[in-house]
Amino acid sequence: MVICDDCLNILKKIEDNTIDMVYLDPPFFSQKIQCMKDSNGIEYRFSDIWDTRGEYIEYIRIRIKEIKRVLKETGSVFLHCDDSASHYLRMILDDEFGENNFRSEIIWAYKRWSNAKKGLLPGHQTIFFYSKTSNFKFNTIYKDYSPTTNIDQILQERVRNSEGKASYKYDKKGNIVIAKEKKGVPMSDVWEIPFLNPKAKERTGYPTQKPIELLEKIIQISTDEGNLVLDPFCGSGTTLVAAKMLNRDFIGVDKNSSAIELCNRRLAEPTKTVSRLLQVGVDAYRTKTDEELAVLNMLECDVVQRNKGIDGFLKKFYLGAPVAVKIQKSYESFSEAINLLNNAGKRKKCSFTVMIRTSEGLVDSEIPIPSNMIVIDGLDLQLNASLLKASNNYNKRLMRR
């Protein structure tokens, strides 16, 4: 069910103890007009401007009161916010749900492009997780063990010793006690889920759209199939799409008619972008060897992964433009490496390019080098050349005797 109205009006019509889970992504008190266009030029906008902070706090508080009322005794609420007013929202939730019913402060961590803002780059948002009572529904999700986990931590039973420290358990004969079958590591409260990139299929152009993968996790840990999920600020409808995909019932409310139209379109044709980063892990994006990274770090480069023509850029610009660096690969001839770097450097409007030659073969004079390209022999070639020169000098001295 999708409804165009102020969520307070709808909440007041919902009976007590009927909703299994509420996720709300309310205005953040950003004091801005949120506005974006989709690929078809359709504009979505809403105001997040308030006369006073008190007005904003009261707006949220009366809706939180109603949310608590409509939740089942086993229900939970997840409030999504950023640092604009998170401290005030936490206090509202403490007042209305009780401090004892605070469950987690979920950190949604993601990578964003840098900006010119002075200070630390924002890289997360917060989701406060509260339950209505201590008898709340919760489904544990298990993750794989980290690469640093050793075999004993997986296989051996652990107990607390007299000092309260975890230690391995042994039987009366001094033999190691094997642990029971394990499912993995319970999911933590820090969720690394990529922000939707501009080309993602599920991206709609709505200014505050969240990824389906984020909402799926919230729904999975707090509800079962057939349960009822409510999103009182449904916006682009991500919560509703995730609920539909996971076979949950749902109610979405938003007072923006264009948002409701968007929700209905998405529900008619649900689309989810699967994050390759989550599928294969960040290591799959790392294409540089340890030796290459050492060279690039020595040259003080920003490392570029997954690019044939450029391995890094010098942190310092020359003539007001970037300087690209490439390390010749073992499978590349010198001429191939030069062409790759030269073409990539032109596309990126580099003032200079730097080629690190790693393979002996044709000398520089036999291959045309672009005028703005600097060729440097790798350390192994320099060492071989120096040793060869030293050996020749030594042999010459022997011949003179």
C-alpha cells in the first residue's frame, strides 16, 4: 500500500500494535531544498528548511510517539539520520522508547568523492535501532570470518578464565575441546555498503535515495516473511521495493505526489543493482603488485587501479596539470607500454608522463619517445646496469696488470 499524505495523518488511523517494523528516513534538518533530476529530466524536490530547531524536534517527536503506538510488542524502529541532528533524534528516541530499549547505533559506511570542505570527509550515516519492548524479534545474520582469524579460533571451544579473559577450553585429560558447528561471525553494527553510483540501474534520481541492499539488511534482521513494514517517509520507495523482494507486506507514506508516482513505478518493475564490491570484495579491485605499490609510493603517487595506461598520478601538479606514471608490465613490450601511457596521458590532459622501464630490450633511441614523456629505468635495471659497469671496470683493471 502506498499513500500520498502527511504520515502523521496516516499513523493516527493505524490501530495499536499492528506494525512489525518501522524504518524512517525523515528530513535531516539540513536547512536545504533537496532537489535532483532523473535521466529523463523529471525533477524531484522537497524542503528540509525549518524556522527553528525546536519546530523540527517537535515535528519528529509527535510522529515517533505514533510510531511507538502502532508497533507490535515484538516490533522495532530504525531511524536514519546524519550528523545534522542525530544527537537530538537520539534523545527523542530515548524519551519515547526508553533508554533500555536502545539496541544499536548502526553505522552505514561508504566511500564518497572528496570535496573542498575543511575538515574530515563525511563517510557514514547513522541508523538508530530501538525496540518497543525487550521481547523484540531479531534474526542474526552471519558473515564470513576475517582473513586474520586463525584456525584455532574457528575450531576450538573458548571459555572465560578466572580473570574474565577468553581462553581455549581443555577437558580433564588436557585435550583440546572442539567447538560446536559455527555459522560464522554475527554481523556487526558497521555496514560497509557502497553508495549508489550514477550508472546504477536502481538509481532513480531522487535526492535522498538509499540502496536496496541497505534496506534488505534492516528488514532481514527485524522481520520474517509476511510481516508488515511501514515507511512513513518513503521517498523513492526503496524500503517498499526491498520489502516486496523479501516477501514482506508494506505501507509507504509520503506527502510528495511525485515521490508516490515514483514508488508505484518502482514497485511495478522492481530493480536492484547488485554491488560487485560486496560480491567479490575490495581486493578484487586491487591490480597492483607489492613491488609496483612500493615504486609508486616512493614516487609519492596517488595509485590508480584497473587502468592499462596509468598506474598512478604524482600528488604534485606540474604546469598546472597532472603527471601520469606507468610501470612497464612483464607482458608488455616497451613500445606497447609507451603507446598506452601516451594515449592515456593525452586523454587525461597530463602535462608530463613518466614511464618506469622494467624490461631490457630496445633502447630508447630505437623507439620514438614523446617529448613530454620521461623514461626512468626500474631499480632492477639500474642495479644490473651498475653491476655490469662495475664488472667491466674491474676486468679492465685486471687486464692492465
